[in-house]
Amino acid sequence: MKSLLLLGLCVLAQVSVAWADDVLIQPVLQEQRETIVKSSRKTIGPAIDAVVASKAPAAQDVLQAWVTKDMWYREEDGLFFRAEKVDSKTYRLIDFDTGADMGTAEKSDIKQIKPNSGVRAMISTALVRFQLTDPDPTRRMEALIAIERAPEASLLAPLRLSIEDETDPEIAARKTRIERLLTIAYDADTPTRVAAIEDMAGDLGVDVRATLNPLLVTDLAAFPGDIPEGVNVRAELKPGDDALSIDDAYAQLVDGDLAPPRVSGEDIRNALAANIVDGKVGGISVHTLSDDYQRARAYVALSEAGLVPPLVTESDVEASLAGYRFAEIYQVDDPAVTTAAQDSLTKIELKVGVNQAIDLGLDALSLASIYFLAAIGLAITFGVMGVINMAHGEFIMMGAYTGYVVQQFIPDHTISILVALPLAFAVTFGAGVLMERLVIRWLYNRPLETLLATFGISIALQQLAKNIFGTQARPLTSPGWLDGALVFNDVVSISYIRIAIFVLALLFLCLFLFIMRRTRLGLETRTVTQNRAMAASMGINPDRVNMLTFGLGSGIAGVAGVAIGLFAKVTSELGSDYIVQSFMTVVVGGVGNIWGTLAGAAMIGGLQKGIEWMNPSNTLAAQTYMIVFIIIFIQFRPRGIIALKGRAAGD
């Protein structure tokens, strides 16, 4: 009695909806009940199509519940509902057409519809048609993402209809773009398809190239006599040319059952072994089969007897190929479409090449700014003092570890970096002054001893870092606002960290120029650089200038270490990765000249990126080529790009 009452209520509810909308989804579900309950990817299509074609207001809700496994049916009367769990044994039933509460049911009285992944994919595709016009913009965006992941020709028409009424500018632009891509891939009207291809010509999006490339896929085909009219031929090929070998051409005939397959030497040996009778094969004694000629005779005898496939000779291959013409034919039959696609891809490839060059230039500029930061301190000490400081890389390492230590006390990454930069300068400035006072000052004008001493200090500092921080890489985390990259298009982009390092390099360039040209220390440094003896006779203390200069160069190296640590691993060997490039930058640019250091960094960075682009699979080879080029360059410009002027230039 209770079930009859519920059924009556359901019918009354559906009748009331029928008065309002004339279309109910429950009768459609009842017609497809057996298919829905026993669904599979091969059989479910008509049921999904029936739900979509019903144009019932509840069709979208049914598909949504179906794909999320929220659709149930009651075994007593076969009606479908959306069910909500009340407790472990009870579910509340919601009518699809009315949204009304139809009471509760025991779990044993209802059955859940559980579509497999293949069926869910088909339902999701059908659901996209409704989601494209859903009032919720999130749903509409999800529909576009679903189309991009699994484009289909059937989605083109509903997508076009949804564009005109789209109110969100971002979603409208995305809909228009996807519509163009679907038109290129699936539209049956050639002028419309060609117009869409021409609209996307020059677009750098990867999705555009992914859509155009399948239009230019070709197959190798063999034709007896002339190539038929109407075949969209890319190029006719002749067997034996570079584009089509004899073997590939004959294999094409064999695949098409147009010629017998070749028999390999192994096939011949196996066939002979399988047909030995009384010590003979094809009338030829087994002991003579070590000779190639006798093996061929025996095999021919077997083939004439119909026991094995015929032996194909080179003359047979030539005769077979002579009767056919070979061509690469497009899988797309319409020449207008393939011609438009080829023209568009040519324009895109040209534009991609230009943008790749721009992207390579940005990478080179970014690398040059890193090398400039690493080398500017070395340029000061090497240029002014003539000291070959092999421990310069360890000052970079000390700066990076200073940034790491600061972040252990200041969790806010933005504040920690702002604190770490001046602190790293102070730490490495003090370390540089200490090193100059204790070691370097006693070794002036003794380059070999200076080199060995600083190399020993370098090893000692590395070991000290290992003892304090261990051998594992330590994280130096960049602020959140430096995450990601500035993306110009699908080809050109540059990370925000590299932009920040570039800006930092410019700031230090300006700071260095200010110190050198507007401060007493800069004036004294330039005086000592030009003529140390004359500077001393004018009351300048060269030892004090050397100490401060060495400290300044070391401090800048510490700041460079913080910047480099944001994208490189902070380890005890961090500085050794940059010391060689730093020396090359200083020597190539011109010793003791800040503009020369800048020019050297640009040259080294650009050269390294260019060589890596030409030989991306072998970084070591790229480094070797770069060093060889620099050695040759120095033979012609021994004083660097911008040579030092004054009396010191001849020292």
C-alpha cells in the first residue's frame, strides 16, 4: 500500500511538471532502463543520446548525477532517482523532474548506477553541451576544459551556439578560440574550414600547431599506372631516391598484397631444414648445402613443388616496382585544406623561429646578469689589486648560506631576503677584509704564491661549510611573488626570479658606478689602479685602499650568492660552479673596467646559451667549445673587449 501511494505521488508530480514544461525525463529513462542498468561503453550510446535529445529540463541533472554515481533506481517499480544518504541503511530519494522529496528507501530496495570510466567519459562529453550555457561561469569553463581534452565533431555546433550569448569576456574569447580549432579539425564545409585556418595563421599557440599538423599527415601509396585524379598528392616518389628506398617501396607492395614477400636467408635455412627427406632437399644432397648456389637451387626446387613461397630475386623486385607509381598522399582529401594548413604552418614556424631567438636572447641576458653579479667583485679585486683570488667563489657560497641561515629565523621569505642581502654583504665584506689583512697583504706582487694561498683558503672554506651545514643541499626559498614566470606567448617566457636578478645586477652596476665616480673611496681606488706609486706620493694609503677594495669585492660576491641561491642548490661547492665563468668574464671584458666586465658577462652568457642551443644534449661539450672560443678571442684581444687605460695598462 505504501509503495502504491509513493508511485501515485510520483505520477502526480510528473503530471504537474508536464503541464508546465511538457517534457519529462522519467519516461525517457524508463524506455532506456535496461541499457542504463546494464551499461557498457558499446551499448550506452543510444541511452545517452535519448537523454540529450529529450530536451527535458532535468536532462542535465540526470547526466550530472549519472556521471558522479548519484543516480539510483528502485527495484520495486524501476523508477530512477537521485539519492542522498541518510544513514548506513537508508537513502532519501529526490525526483529528477520535480526535485521533490519522494521519501526514503532502504538500501536493499534500491540499486546504484555505477558507470565505468568509459561510460563516464561518454556521459561527460554529452554533459558538456549543457554546461556550455550553464549560468555558473565555473561550469562553463569546466566544459571548455573538457572540450580541449577530448575534442569531438559533435561538440562544434553547440559550442558555436553558446558563443553569441556568452557574457563573460574571458570565457567568450576562449570559446571563440576553441571553436576555431574545432572548425579546423572537423568542419565539413571547405571555405569555412580554410577561413578558420587562415584566421589562426601566425598564432604561436601549441594547440594551433597540434590541430594543423594532423591535416598534413601523409601515407605512402602505390598506384598501378597513373595516379588517379582526385587524390590529394603531397609528392610523387621514385624508388631508390633519398625519400624512398627500394626496400621501403617493395615493402609497400607486399603490405598491399601486390607482390610476394622477400625470403630472408634465415627463412631459406629453416625451410631447407624442415624439408629434408632421405638426406636430400629438393633432390640435392644435404652435405652440399653449405654452398649458397646449392641452397638457392634446393629452395627453388621446393618452391616449384609448392612447399615453400617463391624466391624473390632482385630482378623480380625491379620488375614489380616498375609496374607501380609511388606517392605520399594526404589523409585529408581536400587540397584546399592541406594547402591552407601548410601555408599557415609556414607562417607559424617563421614566427616561432623569431620568438625562439627572442627567448634565447632573454635566457642569455639572464645568464649574463648572473655572471655579472658573480664577477663584479672579482673585477674589483683583480683589476685594482692584481690579486688572483681563487676563493672568490667561496664568498658567493658564504652569501648563499647567510641567506639560508636568515630564513631559519625569519619565516617570511620576502622579509628574510631583504634582511639577507645587506647581511650577506656585511658578512662577506668582513671575511674579505680579514682575509686581506691576514694573508693577501703579505703576498702582493707574488701572483703564484697568492694563487696557491687563495686556492688553499678555498678548500678550507668548503670543508668548513660541510662541517657546519653538511653535504646535503640547503633550500633558499624565494618569496611567493617571485614564483612563476612572465609569459609573453607559448614560446617566450622568463621566470620572475631571473628578472629580479637582472634588476639586482642593474642596481649594483649603478651602485658601483656611484662609488667609483662620486665617492672618495672610488677616487682613491681609481688613482691606485692608474698608478700606485703616484697615489702613495699624494698621500693616499694604498694598503687601506686595497683592504676596502677587497672587502667591497667580497661583499658584492656575498650578495651575488643570495641571488644565485634562489634558483641554484646551496651547497659547499656552489661557488666553484661560477669561479671559472667569473674569471673568463673579467679577462674577456677587460681587467679593472666595470663596463668591460658588463660586456664580458654579456658575451659569455650569450655565447654559452648559443652553444647550448646548437648542442643541447651535451653541456660539457658546450663548455669546452666556449673555452676554446675564448682562448682564440684572447689571442686577438689580449687586453679584453674594453682595455684598461693609463699607466697601469702597461703593467
